[in-house]
Amino acid sequence: SNREKELAGYLSNGLKKRLSLACALIKKPRLLLLDEPTNAVDPASLRVIIDLLKELNENGMTILICSHDLAFISKLCSSVTIIQEGKTVFNSNISSIESLEKVYLEQTENQFIEEDL
């Protein structure tokens, strides 16, 4: 569809994310910083974002992603750092992790227990 005259505010969340990513890539940066790039994104947009980020990384771009979407991180990233209260509590290559969800829960478990008391 032709959307060149539509205002960005009227686009779906998935299209807004894709537009934001396109805007960030206009100047061809060597480093791309992404904060929750999959938040409220439909499956079709998610596939486009994953494919694009993989291609950019394969072509030499460094991509730093902040996300709670562990499945996305597992599919895309080569390493992961878990930060809790501003401190690094875990850092490893993705390939050495059997279950990122299990590691995340182990590293953040005490925080949730203390907050519930």
C-alpha cells in the first residue's frame, strides 16, 4: 500500500517501529542503539525487524539492544548482559546459555521475592 502521505501518528505500532528504524538508518551509523524494538509489534513487523537487524549486523554494524523480549534476544544477539538496579549481574555469550529465560529468572529472583514482602 502507498503510505507516503500518512502521518506517522496514524500508523500501526509495527509500522511506527519500522519507520523509526528506517529514520535511524538514514545516516548509515556504525552503531545502532535500540530500546525495546519489539514492544507492541505484530508478527509480520517482527520478522522484518529481525531480518533487517541480522543483515545489518552481518554487514558490520554493531547493534546494542535493551529488551525484555527474551525470545527476540535469543534469536538475534550474540551476547547478553543482564542489568539489575544499574549493576551488571550476568554477562555471557548466547551460545553458552541453554535457557536465557532460566538465567534471567535466576538472576532477578531475589529482587521479586524482596519486593513481594
